[in-house]
Amino acid sequence: MMLRPLALAALLLLGATAPAAVAQTAQRQWFEGGPTPLRYEIAVTPNAEAATFTGEARITIESAEPLPAVTMNALGLTVRRATIDNAPVQFATDEAAQTLTLTPRRPLRPGRHTIRVIYSGVIQDEAYGLFRVSYQDGGETKRMLATQFEPGDARRLAPMWDQPNRRAVFSMTVTAPSDQMVVSNMPVQRAQRLSGGLTRTRFADTPSMPSYLLFLAVGDFERITTNVDGVELGVVVRRGQAHRAHEAMRAGEQSLRYFTEYFGIRYPLPKLDMIGVPGAGGFGAMENWGAILYFDQYLLVDEHSSAAERQTVFRIVAHEIAHQWFGNLVTMMWWDDLWLNEGFASWMAAKAVEAVHPDWQPWLGQLAGGTATAMALDAREGTHPVVQTVNTIDEANLAFDTITYQKGLAVIRMLEAYVGEEDFRQGVRDYLNAHLYGNAQTEELWSAIQAASGEPVLDIARSFTRQPGFPLLSAEATCRRGQNAAGVSVTQRRFAMDEVSRTGERWTVPVVTRSLSGAPVRTVMPAHAQVKIIELEGACGGYVVNAGQSGFFRVLYDPANFGRLTQNFGQLETADQLGLLLDYWEFGRSGDAPFTDYLDLVNVLPADADPVIVMDTAASMTALADYARGRPSEPAVRAYGRRVLRPHFERVGWMPRADESSNVALMRAALIAALGELGDEAVIAEARRRARAPESEGALPAAIRAAVLGVYAQHATTQDYEALLGRARAATDFVEQRRLWRQLAAADDQALARRTLQLTLGEEIPRQLRTQVIAVVAASHPRLAWDFLVANRTAIEQYLDPLQRLEYPPGIAQQSSDPAIATELEAYAQNFPEGARPTVAAAAGAIRLRAQTIRDRMPAVERWIAAHNRNSRGGRAR
């Protein structure tokens, strides 16, 4: 499941006597022992208007022991009748425990039994369980239904053993209006017309699978298909939108072929549908086996879609299709190994991008985006190990985070680079083949890769996945007189942004070191080693540790070598240029090196620097300006940022070129946005001209449309705001509504921002977008948005699913640099469950860290910028 698609450089305890009861295993709320579910036959009749459904579940179970009672998961269901082997039984639901217990007159004998439950349930208005989505079609309000069950909401559709290691076969039957399409995991087996304009549709049996992968959708859909080596690949979208689905179809076809070849295992189902629904939730897409759910903005593209949006569609399609093997065909045993699903699928998606679109340079983008974000989080309070303890469904919900996805991806990337691509792939294939249609744990993957490669994978993997944080390697070369070779001494400690994180963890670290003139040297630094000496030819002329930047660690160089790398910056490999910039930006914030070291690197950026490096630099310049907000130095800091970025923008200009790469288009858009944020008057004026121009002039091609409208909205006058508001009100397509309402929320003018916040309490903004609009306002007006959230807590929580109610307030608060808001957040969240405390601590820590950075680091930055601005006015070249 994709929870937070990342932009580049961005930003239950159940005790019971019966063996079927949930076991208390270190407080873990799961079923251990008891009967084994073999088959579910679930029939539902939903009523979208009434937001209710009726259901019948027939469940085949097998037990090796007598059963005095049978307990399974159920939540929000009203049970009407229940039988076991056709005999009526007593039943009792426990909403707090999320269980249904059936008690027969006498204990069930060992063997197979059939349970039958008649019940009714509720259709949700937020994206969990069986939920409904409202949308406009030609002035008419229509509704469609879809499901989202991960991690623990299948129990809202039917009683079942709702945990990943209780795999079973599912047979799904749905009674729905005849003029609507019904989609599930498998192809339709039989459709029977009924009276009253209804059709009963039965689907073929699924393979054995966990309950969270079950899927159902009902709506006014249309479907396009293609055949991919015997698999029917389909895209299912609301009627009239199929023309926007062809790019996703191509991405699906390319990904399906790539993964089939990589894993050496055919996709095992007869069809794979990708279903798009309008709206938004706490996730972007969900990998239901044979029926992947997407919100429209992650599946559909149109004439206004930017290069960033098109790249996002491919990445998310690839991520979800990778899950069809890694997660669906083989599933983690329990949610503490969630990363095994999500980190691996994220890594495989990048592999697919590299294979199909190498010009996108996915690993560079990943380094500056997801990996950098994960490292920032992993260096401060509130982080957790990749493999973390998960005892409850609430804790499982909170585990879908950046560490799980992005650190998980980065660790896999590091291990693949260490053992080699072919040995790594063989290990993955061995792992999958050993656990087909079953469950596995992290250690089994590492063991398979270690066996295939003969390398100490387990030691490295355990040290990076079973403890929080990551290492800072300090490197210093000892040059011998008259020789260019040197011994590079490497030591390690945990990299920390705060005192809480200054702890004593150590890692087994694979290291690739290279001199500027020599070949790479590969070695492993053991966790127990106080120092590692790496003999390196040519090191006295400059060297790079973590050459190629596949390692999940940062590197601090001795001053002499840092000077050589700065002097020879243009000779470094692009990845190493980016790695040096990222490391020293973070060192500037942590105090491990002067912030001015980073500025020295920016000063030597090549005129033709890679687009990813330019985009990362643009993000850093706007971050510095944000640090300077309200300080006397703010005009000078903004002027410096404009001076750094202007030459790169002048190189690419406003209009896209036919032969340019997708990343150049991304860079142009990022530069327009950054220069607008930094107050470049020429860019702001041109953005206004283009935004106000008639569509017929072609002033807003898709490549720059979002960036231009973003600058226009940020600097909006009251008249501009009214024009944007009119566009947003007139939009009927949800993807376009999302773009426009989010742009409207970016206004710098506080009165306009306050007006936008008030609109979120009414009906004009689509329900699913209201919290997104508040979040955009928070980026520019954190105090205003936070106070609004606190004042309207009850109203806003209605727009959030249970997970978002815990994650959303910290996300709003952490946009601030005001320590008072950190204290207010802690008070706001005092009744949050235990599992949510790290999220709150991380947000509060981020606020205080930003305040500390401004207080302790900005004075030196301001002095450096003042001196270099004077030099610039004196005519010196930068």
C-alpha cells in the first residue's frame, strides 16, 4: 500500500480459555492456534445510498483439536443468525476486541466444519473497509463503492480471521444494480439477472491469500484491456475517463513483463485490473491481488499532467504490481515485517523505472528524495527500527511510514550493491520459490540471499533493520611523503540530530571507497571495529567514501580531503556530487561541520549540473529562506538563493523543448517554483502573465502549468484569488479540483489563507480534499493552520480515517519552527494511544530542531552570504 508518494527533495488483548481465542503473545493481539480457515464464501448486497450492506459468510475451517467455541474477527457488523454445521449457535460480538465468538451446544470435534453467519454492516464515507465515493458527472452526483482492508479492515466486510498468516481461498458474490459494473480479485464466473434491476455476480475462487488483499468495487465503470503474455491486464475507471488511462496501461504492461522476468515466476492469476476511483485517503494505491485500487490522481493523466505527475503514475503502478509477487504470492507473517512488503516493492519499482525509463535516473531521484527524507527522520527522536514490534492493528496502521518504505528500500539497495545484482536476484528467486502461497519472515529473505551470494548478508541486514538510526563514518587519510597511496582511517558512530539520538549503536557497514584517480575498493567495516584502515591508491589526491552512494550512511571527511573534493567537484560522478551535497547539508544542520561547507559546495556547482542536483539545490535554497523568515537577513538570503538558481533557469528557459528529458522538465518546474518562492520579481510577473492569459495562447503547457499556477497562487492578489476560486468551483473532474484547491491554499497573504481555511468547513471543497487544503496552508502559515485545527478539531476529524486522526495533527504542527507549538501538540495528543507517541515525539522534535537550527546555525550562514553577496557586487565570478 502506498501511503505517501514522495516528491523529489521534499518535503485486540484477548484472553480466553478456548484454543480458538486470540493468544496473548507479548501483548500481541492475534490468533495463535485454534482452527485454520480454509475457504470463505462471502455474499454481500450493498446499498450505496443508505450506506449499509447485508451479508452472508460461509466459512470452512479445520481443527486438530476439539473446539468449545470459535472466535474470529468482526467489527461494525450486526449479526442476525449463525450456525455451525447447520446447527444454530450462540453468538456474541465484542466491538472493543473486534471479535465474534460462536459457541455451539457442545464442543466441535476435530476435523472440518462449516460456519454460516448472516449479518449487516456499514459503508464508510472515508477510505477504509467498504467505502463510498461521491463524484460529479454531467451535473449529476453519482456514487461508487470500493474497499480498502489493509491492515485490519476486512473484518468490517465479513467475519474472518483477519491477519496475514491466516491465508485462505475467497469466493466473492455481489448483488448490485444491473447498470453498474462489479469488480473483484478474480474474473466473473457467473452473472444472474434478478428482479428489481439487480444482478447477482459470482467471481471465481482466489488462490490462497490473506484477507487484507480481498477487493470489491461497484460503480458506473468502463474497462479497457490488453493481453500481456496470457494475462488479461485491465484498467477500470469511471465512465468517460478511459482515454486518460492508456499511459497507466502501458506502465502496467511494462511492469508486468519486467517483474515476470526478474522473479522468474509467471503472474499467477488470469487477470490483473487497475481500478481508479476519484477521491483521496491515507494512501495512494493498494495492491489487492488481481484488482489494484488507485485514487485517480495516481492512475489517470491528461493534457494538463506534468512530467512529475506522469513519473508518479509509473512509479506507483510499478510499486503495486511488484506487490503481486512480493507481498501477495509470499506474505509477511505479521505486521512487524511490513517493511518486507513495502520496502521491497518500493525498491522493485525503482528497478522497473531504471529498466524502462533510464533517463529518469531513479536512483539519483531516490537518493535526493525518499532516502534523504528517511535519513532525516532516522537521525532524530521518534524513529524506529525497520523491523519493529507491532502488537495491535492500531500499531500496524502506524507502521506505514517513511522508515518502513524508504529506509527499507535504501537498505535493500545497499545490500544488492554489496552482493551484486545477479546473486541478489537469485536469492530473491530462491526465497519466493521456497514460500509460494505462504508466509515468511525477514530473516528468511536474508538467509536466501546469503546462501546465493556467500556474503555475510545477515550481519549487515540485521544491523541496519533491527536497530534505529544509521552510521556517520568519519574518514581521514594519512598520506606518506612521496607517495600518492594512503591509509584511509574510518570510524563510526550514530548520526544524530538531537541529544535523544546520541546513542551507542554500531553497524556492520559495506563500504565502497575510491580515489579520484583510481578503482573502487570494496570492504566491510565490522560493528566491533574501533577503526577500519582502507589502503587506497591515489587517496592523497582526494577520495570518496560511499562511492556510488548506495550505502545508507553519511560520510564526514577530514578538512584536507573536503577541500580537494570541493576543488574537484566537477570531476566527481554525479551520484557522488549529490551525496556530498546531501551529507554536508545535514552536517550543517547537525553541527558536525560548518553550514558554510555546504555553501562552499553550492558555489562550485557546474553550470551544466544534473537536473536532480539542481532540484535538490533549489529545495535547499528555499529551506534557507524559510529559516531566515522574519530575520533581518531574510532579503539577503533570498537574494543569494535567486543568484544561485537563476543561471540554471536561464539555461532551460520557460518553454519545454521537444528533445529534452523528463528530468529537465522537472527541473524547469522546480526552478520556477523556487524562484517564485524566493521572490524573483521577473518570474512572478511572468507567472502572472501566463496564468492570466487566455488558454488559446498556449501560455501554460503541461510541463510548467502546475509550477506557474503555484507561483501565481502564492503571490495572489485578491483579484487573482477570486479568479482561482472561480476555476476551482467550476472544476468537475476530481484530479483538476485537487490541483486547483491545493494551489488556492498556497497564498502568502494571511487574510486569503484564513479565508481558504474557512472554506474547508463548508461544502464547496470536496470532502476528501479538505484536510489536504489545510495541510497546504500550514506550509506557509503554520501557526494559523495549527490554531484552526485545534479550534475545529471535531469537525476536521470527520474527514479523517482512524489512522489519519493520529498522524494528521503532528503533520500540521511540524511545519512550524515555534517551540510553543511543539508543547501544544504534546498537550493535544495526550490521549492518543501508546503506539502513536513516537509520531508525536518525532513531530515535536522536528519543530524544536528547526528552531535550534535557526538559532545556532543561521548566524554563520548569514555572515557567509553577506560576504559573498559583497563579492558578487564587486564583479567576482561565483
